[in-house]
Amino acid sequence: MTICQRCGKRPAQYLRVVSGERLCLRCLFNSVEDKVLKTIRRYRLIKPGDYVAVAISGGKDSLVLLYILGKFLQRNLLKDVKIEAFTINEGHPYSCFYRMSKREYVKELASKFGIEYNVYHFKDIFGVTAIELAESLSKRGHEVHMCTIDGVLRRRAMNIIGRRRGWTKIATAHNLDDEAQTVLMNVLMGNLSRLSWYGLYEDAEEKDLIPRIKPLKYIREEEIAIYAYYHGIPLMELECPYVVTNPRYNLKFTLATLEKEMPSVKYNLVSFGEKLSAILRTSMQQESLRRCRYCGATSARDVCRVCELFEKAGLLEHYLEKTRSLSLQS
Ligand SMILES: [Zn+2]
Ligand SMILES: [Zn+2]
């Protein structure tokens, strides 16, 4: 029996491929939590006075993020910080919201740490669900990938809700694997502009809005899965059916193959992305921010992507009317 190399007491149950370290489960979980706390402190992701909104997709990663942040709150490691957990209901049968059959579980988990949990609906924010928008687009001959619609609208939804609620940070559960995929994807697409915004606060479309933080960005997906399993956090039962047509899906396997030859490839990619973005940010003339011609949101383009989608769907007026009434309320 191999003994854990950290505590030297309990039997080792996990081999960390990158470092070759053998760990018992307790030391693995401690090291995961330590790494998250270090990431938060080192990059000043969360500061006293922050109101952090944790995006819950229903997947295990977001639940682990909520669990760990809740634990930090409880241990008073995040002083003077307020946290809200939230889910966005896109409104199609496979939206993250519906995949998340454990809604009651999330509510319970959040309340255990004294965290408020809310669900916000596309329909209330935009006047249409994602599926209604996709149908209108399709009728006019525009086939837009459901993940694109979800992604573009979700970003905007978070900023609209966040401004109303007073959020200062939005925490998402992107892990090391997700981040490595993002960097590789941008390299493969030759997207230097997106790479220049890569980093801890990046949001290529709406960069001056509520900062996004990714406290799990240096944690391997596999370690999150083990953490979830042993903490009674339910694994996601159903994978999004739209995922297979997403180009990222293949990258996942490509990276897994590369990792066998080069165990540190994911860290290398993320660190490459960070260094490159730092260089690009100082040397590149950043595209100056403009205001969307229609909705006034900040955008690198004349018409923001949200308005572009609604315009193509013939629903621009409908959408603008809806957001105008929303801003009157706030
Ligand atoms: Zn140990
Ligand atoms: Zn717009």
C-alpha cells in the first residue's frame, strides 16, 4: 500500500499526473481548497466589500465552486464579502436550467452557507426564450448554433441582472481543462484579439462591465469530479445535446491525447495564454470601446452581438422595448 506523500499517514488514493504526487483523499481536497484560496488572494479576485454572484449551471463544477466559496465564508476567510448563487433559465428543453434536476439541492446547499439562490429567466429579461429566438432566426434563414445564442444572451443577461442587484464580481466555474481549451481554440482560430483579452477578467464582448472571476481556473476537471463525488455533490446526469456540434467538444479529446505525452500541457497552455495576453495588451492598440448603435451597450462593434441576433430574427424592436422597460425599473 502506498502512503500519501503529504500527510505520510493515510493510504494514497490519487496520483497527480502533473507532479507525480500520490495523495490521500483528504490531502487532495485540502490541496484543491488551498489552491482556490491562493488563486483568489494572489490575483485579488475577491476583496472585502465585494458582492460576488456565483453562476450555477447545474454541472458539478459550479456546485463545487459554490461549496468551496461557502466553506470559505463559513471559516471567515472571505471577510466582508456577500455571495449570491444564481442560475439563468434560457428556456429551451435542454437549457442548463432543465438539465439541473437538482434545483432543490442547490437551494439547500446555498442556504447551508447562508447564501441566497435565485433563478433568472431569459423570457423576463429579453422577452423571448432561447428557443423562440432560434426559431425566429431559423424562419428568416439564419441557422445559429444554440450554444452561441445561449452564450451571447447569457453574458448580457448577467450584466443586466448584475447591475440591478449590485454585483461587483461574477464567479464562474471554469476549470483548468476549460481554460486550456479556450487558449488552444483561440490559437487555432488565429484570434489574437480574443487572446489579448484572455486572463482573469477577460470578457471579449463586454469588457468594461461586471468583472468575471474564475477561482477554479487552476484546478483540473478530474480533481473537481473527485471532490464532487466525495462531498455528495451530484454529478450532472445529462450532457447538453448541443455540445457535440460545438467545436470545443473535439478539443477536449485532443487535449486528453496530448496530455498522455506531456502531462503539463494544460497548465502550459493557460500560462502561455496569460503571458501572451499580457504582452499583447501592452503592445497592441486596444480596439476602442464603442456603444452599440441600438441598445447603447458597450461593444467593440457598431452593433453588439445581442442586437445583431435580435435584428436577424426580426425581433430588435421587441427586445429594445423590453430592455427599456427593464432599465426604467432599476
Ligand atoms: Zn494525506
Ligand atoms: Zn446592442
